[in-house]
Amino acid sequence: MAIFDCILFDLDDTLYSSDVGIAGFLRKNIEEFLMMTCGITAEDAFALRSELFKTYGSSLVGLRARGYNIHPDDYHSFVHGRLPYDLIRPNPSLRDLLQSIPQRRIIFTNSDMVHATRSLERLGLTGCFDGIICFETLNPDLFGSKIVLKPSVTAFNTALSISGVNPRRVLFLDDSEKNIASAKAIGLRTALVGRRRRKIAEADYLVEEICELSRVIPEIWSSAMAHEEVTSEVNSRFSLRREVHELSA
Ligand SMILES: [Mg+2]
């Protein structure tokens, strides 16, 4: 029996490398948003972004916690809408790899649906997933007072209940140590992704590049291979019987 029923994939800096440079543009856009919203200098925006990220995990959450009535759609269209998506290149070998995974494959990202869809399109991975759990899924009430995102346990529980799976049979891949630690705390199997990452206690696996998945975690495929072998043996016996039947007929 397979040891996983479902694989949850983070998107940014997991399905494509941080070396692509999208994260740098994202930071710049967030800082411009902070300058505009808070009326501060570029230097102060740099410090505020870092402070909000450390304290709240996201600038949007931090701004709202500090009383700024920011609508998530306005924030996302400003910080994601202007990203140079052409930097993300198609990855056909990743597409083949993902399609060979026998378990359910679900994207679990804090990003909004427009960003997730555009990034997956650029990567050539449209249609490779059974579902996308994103900002809007985690926060169906966009006017709600509290925003739910990874690494909060609530975000993980929402993702698990949507996926309808037993946490102990889920593999979760992400480039964030904080997200990996939360996932481990609620019983998921975890893989930290990224070339500059070091193995942490909460990570069951360290995957430097997503395309190395089959080498680092062959268990994903092991029972499927066993199943295929059984199936092909059954098929060959069946065709042998049929040939025998046809010869004797
Ligand atoms: Mg990420």
C-alpha cells in the first residue's frame, strides 16, 4: 500500500526556483505598496516589509492588523499583477514527473488564484493538479477580520479538510521552514525544498530541486510500480490465455 494518499505542493520557490528572481520583484512591489499606503520612504518601506513579515508572516496581514483597511484584491493586483511572469519558463520535464505521480496532487499556496494560475500556465503545468488551495480558498470571506495563511494551523486544517485526507498520509512540500514546522506539528510528512536550504528536524526529506523528487522520495512511486507490475503480469497472463483460447478454437 502507498504510504501517501495525497501530495500538497507549495507553488512559489517550490515548483520553480527562487533563482528565477520573481521573489525580488515581489518584494519591490510590496515595498512600493507600503510607501503608497503608509506614506513612507523607500528605506522605511524596506524595514517595514521585513518587520511585518517577521511578525505577521505577510505584509497584507500585518497592514490589516495595524488598522489599514486594505482589500486583498487591491493588494494582490498591485504586488502580483505587475510581476514579470515571462521570467518563469516552461518546465516540460517537471510536467512529466508530476503526471507520473499516482497520488492526488494539490497546490497549497498563500498566493491568490490569479497569481497561481498565471504561474502554473507559465510553467506549462496547467492541468497537472487535482486542485488549487490558495488565498481565496483559505479566506472565503475577503472582508473577514482575520486572514488565514500558512503557517497557521488553521490554514493547514482547512487544506486537509478540503482534500479530505488523513494528515499522516499526506506529503507536504514547501521552501519555508516555518511552513514545514507547522505541517510536522499536525502530523504531515514533510519535504523542505530549495538548494540553499539545510535539513531541519521537522523535515522528513530535503529536496534541493523539485525535479529530484523521484530520486529523494522514491516511496511516492514504489507501490504504484508494484501495482503496475501486478497489472502487467495479470494482463500478460490474460493475453496468453486468450492466445491459447484462439489457437484451440
Ligand atoms: Mg514558497
